[in-house]
Amino acid sequence: MNVDLKVIRKAYKYWVDLNFSLSVDMGCRGIGLPEAIYKNLAYHALNLTKSSTLLGYAKDDNGNLIEVKGTANFHSDLTSFSPNTSCY
């Protein structure tokens, strides 16, 4: 079951507020975007179904597994999607 987009948006806002407070208000390093947010957002954006058995994987319309990965270093690294899974 995919997470509702409203729930993802709400979680993203909480992350933005927390990240701002850590980095600006406290002068600490911010935190990366949590995988629960970016993975569920990717499932919606790519019209994928979250796999109920394999954490962090989604299935396309043909039942193929797609691994969703992300990065906290958004200035010099991109979030990537792997069409093949090597461990399954």
C-alpha cells in the first residue's frame, strides 16, 4: 500500500522545519531527507507500487523490482534509481 501524498507532504514540512532549526537555530549540521519521505514520493512520481515484502523496493507495472536510493549530499550527488536489483 502506498502512503497518501498528503501524509508525505506533512512529513516533508516537519523535516524542513527540523532541518532549519538544527542548522540555523542551533548551528549544527542538518539531517538528510528521511528515506520514508523520498521513497514514498518516488513511488507516487513514478507510479510504482511499494513492495510489501522487500523494504526499499518498488514494483513497476510488469512486476519488476526497482530499488529507490537517495543522498543527503544534494549539492554534488543526485538521487538515483536502479532498474535492476543485484541482491534479489
